[in-house]
Amino acid sequence: MTRIFFALIALALLTACQSAPPGAPPKPPPIPEMSPMLPNSAWVGGYWHWDGAQWVWIRGHVEPKL
């Protein structure tokens, strides 16, 4: 049980890490998107991704609910 707890903590910490180098410009604010309300689906919001030279916006999309 303790091992699973520490594994989850480690996963949470790694997920929060930035992947941009220290000299990169700050991440821009999120771009507002329309989030459609569809039955049996969920909206996954867009996010900024560092491509090695600049921040690139990855658009949101609809995913089926499991």
C-alpha cells in the first residue's frame, strides 16, 4: 500500500514538470475555446506545448466517456 502511495506521489510530481528549457519565454495564457456539450463525451481542453523553439497551441478535442 505504501509503495503505491509513493508511486502516485512521484507520478504527480513528474506530471507537474515543465518541459521547456530555462531560457524559454514564459508560457502564454490559455486560448479560450468553445467546449461542445455532447452526450457520452468529454471535452479535453487545449494546452501550450514547447516544440523546442516556441510555444505551440494544441487544440482541445472531444473524447468518448469510458
